[in-house]
Amino acid sequence: MKDYYKVLGVSENASDDEIKKAFRKLAVKYHPDRGGDEKKFKEANEAYDTLKNKDKRQEYDTVRKYGANMGGRGSGFRFTSGNFDEFFGGDFFDEFMSGLGGFNRGTRYRQKPRQNKDVSIRISMSIKEVMSSVKRTISVRLPSGRDEIVEVKIPAGVQDGVTFRYSGLGDDSDSTVPRGNLLVRVNILDSDGYTRKGNDLWTDRSITAFEAMRGCEFTIQDLSDTTVKVRVPAGTQPNSVLQLKDKGMPVHENLSIKGNMYIRIHITIPKLNEEQLKKIKDL
């Protein structure tokens, strides 16, 4: 089992502020968009996602402390990292623990209480919409036959296909037991001429052969509706790629870490008349 405290370089009694500062330092050092070690960045992100959350940290500390006594299976427990506290099934720890039958010392965990069914839905959002955290109001048809309007929060920079769990917003058919949960799978669509690759944004721009030879400047509108000036160096070749750092998708909103933007340059060849051809003949 990974020692997340060691990964972040903090003590087991570290405060939330100390954990955040440690992760910030590692994120800047190892972020792959800055030439860092992607494996170490993901490991640090996984550690931070677990230790920053009070409940996750408590679960982690429990398994870390007693895992060796859990029939040899405690060390196989894995936390799922993400950018949102309700990401992908927070109750799986309870299910895991109840399935073990308790500690060897005779202490047994209670069975998970019965509840109504979970409800799964899909929503689609554009990459422009998730450049920042957004609240989405959606209509949900419950198994009970009732339609309910709910508001869900989607974090900035969410990846395509991620599922979020919202407690107590699922089925309510049986009034004698708690409501189920709402599972929302988010599909992220390209938009506004931009394509997403991981945390980076890609787009295309065409310039003339003369602009490529001389060098030029142009402006583009990014997904935050900000006008960005782009400089094309003289002698740029077809299909060259220009990089704009920190103009991509949010990687970690609180730490203001973003991916990059890449612009692929296409060069158009103008059709010239004879007089124009004579003028450039000796170039």
C-alpha cells in the first residue's frame, strides 16, 4: 500500500494547510506540461486527493493501520483519485470492509443498510463549459415514476467519461429506507474549433505562404473568451505547431494549473498572375 504521507513529504499529523502546500510544490515541480515526471505528478495528485478529504483520509489511515490483519487483503485497497469529493462511489469503502467479515480480533463491521436504487444518467457538456466549475440543472426521471429537478456541480477541467456520485438524489420508491444515489456520467464534447487531448487544447490556423516566409502575428479567441496574440516566426513550415503555455484546460483549479494550447499552422499557396510571378522569380 502506498504511503501517501511519504509521497507528499509530510508527517502523519500534517495539517490540511501543510498537505496543500506540499502538493503545490510537487505539482509545480513534476507537472508534465512543464517537463516534469508524469508518473510522480499522478502519484502526488493521488496522495493529495486522498489526504485533503477528511473522510478519505480517515478511511486511508484505518486501512493503513489495520490492513495487515484483514486476511491479507488490506494492502490491496486502492483509493480513486479525482478532482471532486463525490467522485465515483464514495461508499465502496463500506462495501469493501463489510465483505472482509471484520478484523481477526473478532470485531465485525455492520452490514451496509438497505436503501433505494441508484439512478444513472448521462449528460453532455462542451470543453468551453468546463473551463471553470459549473452548476447544471437537470431533470431526472426516478424509478418511482416521479420527475425531479436537481442541481449538480461539475468541477473545472473534468475529463470525458468521468462519473460523479450525488448522495440521496436517487430512487425514492420505498419511503421506509433512504433514497438511492444519483450517478452522473459526463461526456465532454469538442467545441469552438478546439479539440481536447488530455489537458491540452488543439486548434488550427491558416496563413499565406508570404506570411510564413516573413513571419506574422494574429489573434485568436480562447475558450475563456480572451483574445490571445500569437506570433508566427519567419520561415515557418507547413504543419508546424506553436505552443502557448498555460492556455489549455484546468488541471487543478485551486492551484491554477492548466495544460497548454497548441496551434497547427497550415500554409495556403496563393494563385499569382504573370506579373506577380515575374516579381518573385528572382527571390
